[in-house]
Amino acid sequence: MPPNPKARASRELRDAVRRRARGRCEYCHAEESWQYAEFTMEHVTPVSAGGQTTYENLALEQIPDCFTVP
């Protein structure tokens, strides 16, 4: 059965992404320990565009949305 793209990431998956990021935003590399809020998980390719809730498609991101396209 293929993964449900709208499924919430499991605790294990979120922990694995957080370890991969080493506590830093995967876009701007800000350290989570220096921020006032816990970072969130984001789909790199949005679910609305066919992205899946997988290790490869999740990124640790600071709040608010730091990823901007110039």
C-alpha cells in the first residue's frame, strides 16, 4: 500500500528529519536552539503538488516561513 500523502508524519519520521537537520533550519541554517519557537516540518514538494510524507520530502523549517524565492 502506498503512503498516504496527507498522513501526519510519525514521531519516528519527525525525529529522523530533526536528526538529519542537526537542529538547524534546512533552508537558512538558523539554529533552533537560538529561536523562540520550535521549528516545524514542511513538505519540500507540497502535498497539493503530489508530494508525499516521506523522509526525503520533509524539511525542518523555522517559524515563520523563512524560505522565500527571490
